Amino acid sequence: MMDEMHRKRLGYEAVEQFDMEKLAKLQEHYAAILEILGEDPQREGLQKTPLRVARSMQFLTQGYEQDPMEILLSAKFKEDYRQMVIVKDIEVYSLCEHHLIPFVGKAHVGYIPNGYITGLSKIARVVEAYSRRLQVQERLTTQIKNAINEALHPLGVAVVIEARHLCMSMRGVQKQGAVTTTSDFIGAFERESTREEFFQLIGSNLH
């Protein structure tokens, strides 16, 4: 494990901010859960587990503290460009709200500007902001589309998400290779020819 000095020398330093009141409550509840499961929270290997899980859950749900509209509007620029802008293969890490088990995959986001563009990194940050919440993939897809549409008023928006749900592979039907693909389109992307161009540009190897 890198020490603090080595992290800074490499230009990397993990910065995590926690709500201490929430952290204490979560820690208390996770200790109780361990007991209910038949474990001893005081044994050596578990003494810090409630705190670690509490920190982890705050990190994995930090999207509740982020405003996707604010993210997009913080880098909104006038630009006379009316062709597709696509950010593809954006990593998605989220928690299924039904079982609190992760689903992971990638998002492909495209829009056609109508006088305004946004910073490319802001598209990825919007995906992150909605992903870091308790989610279902269908709603996540639509939320990303709606945020971009409302912030930029483009000619069209397209969002495709492909993900593997661990709630399907770890429990339930236990199907290891299943991939779920969701999509949502508005405006120009409702035309078949525009959608086909979008699919070609993000790659034809969709699962």
C-alpha cells in the first residue's frame, strides 16, 4: 500500500469526504447487521468492518449530493456545431436498488447540439452522478437523457447502457454471462437513420 508521501509524489491522493453523522449511524447499523448474521463484530477481522462499509456506502451513493444539471451548465458554451457529439464507453458502477448488489457496465451518450455544447468530461460526470445512487438501469438511462436534454436543449439525445447485474449472477437465476442493454432517445435520434448512425459510431459489437 502506498504511503502518503509516495501518493503525493505520483500526483495521486485519494480524497474522500464523509458526513460524520451519517457515518456514525451507518457504522452502528452495520455492526448490528453483523450480529444478526451470526458474527462477532468485535473479533479481530471484523472490528473495522462496520466503519469500512459505512465509508464505502457513502462513497457509492455520493451521487445524491451532486446536481447533474449544475454539472452540465457549469461548462455550457455557444457553438455553431450541429453534428453528433458522442462520448462512449463511459464506465458505470451502480447499486441495484432491489438488492443493494452492484451492476457494472458502460454507457454510450450522444447528442446533436442546437447552439450550445458542454464540456466532454461533464457528460461522463453526469453518468457518474446518477450512477452513484441506488438505481435501476432503466431509470438511469432516462435520467441521463433528460438531464442533457433539459440543460442544452439539443436537437436530440441518445443514451445506451450495457451492464452486468451481479444480482443475476450471484443470486437468483445465477446466469453468469447475461448482459442487460437499455436505450432511450429523443428528438433527432427518434429517426431510424440517425439512430443507425449513432449505433455505427459507438461500435457494432453491442452485447
